[in-house]
Amino acid sequence: MATLPIFNPRTPFLGEIPNGLSIGQSMLIQGKIIGNEMFNINLQSGAAVNPRDDTPLHISIRLGDKRIVRNSFVDGAWQKEERDGKCRITVGENFQLQIEVKKSHFKLRIDGKKFCKFKHRLSVDQVRFVHIGNGAVIESITVANV
């Protein structure tokens, strides 16, 4: 298992976030969507993906629906999805997805433009791993202080 930062990882990818994520930090994922269906990113508490560990933030880029769905996975169950906002990511185009950790929510930016907020449903201190699914070529995953 790799640790962040990581450059040109194969997908699916599971990486440890040294010291986890905390308020005032930001994760930047840069890549290109290559699939036509869906691409998932999970910020999760542990390394298990099947069954999945608690996941404070699940991002599902659904190109067919032209939506980016956000959710959390708690105690073995998916919670209520948030689906508002159009997907600005397209197949074959480079993208930058920034996940900024605020006190009460995650703030998502796509290519530098505000996309949405996702209120914390689990403590952000639980985020220790990032899981990236198939469907994209990832150039880098980095974490920095904002």
C-alpha cells in the first residue's frame, strides 16, 4: 500500500494519508476520466473496501447522469445521497478535484471553481485512507495545508 503524495498510481488505488486529514487541509486529485459510466473516490477510515470501512466522504462522478453524487458510508450502510449540481467533468478531459476540509463540511472545487459543500456526517479525524476506483487515469493525489 502506498502513502500520499502519489504520482501516476494504477487504479483501483488505495493509499494511506499520513497523519490523516484535518481541518485546514486540502486534497488535490488530478487526472483524466477514461470510462463512460462512473468513477468513485472514497475518503475512508480504514483500508477495507469489501466490505467497506466507514467513509466520511464518497464522491461518485456519474457521467451518464451528468451528476456528482456525494454520500457517506456509516456502520455498513450508505446514508442519504446528495445529487445537486451538474458534473463539469467530461471523458477524456483533464480535471482537478480539490477537497478542502472545513470545520463543518468538505468544500469541493472542480478545476478551481466551487462545486459544492458536503456537511460532515462523521468526524473528519477518521479519514486515514483514500480509495480511487477504476475509470480514470490519475496523475497525482496530494495533501496540503490551505
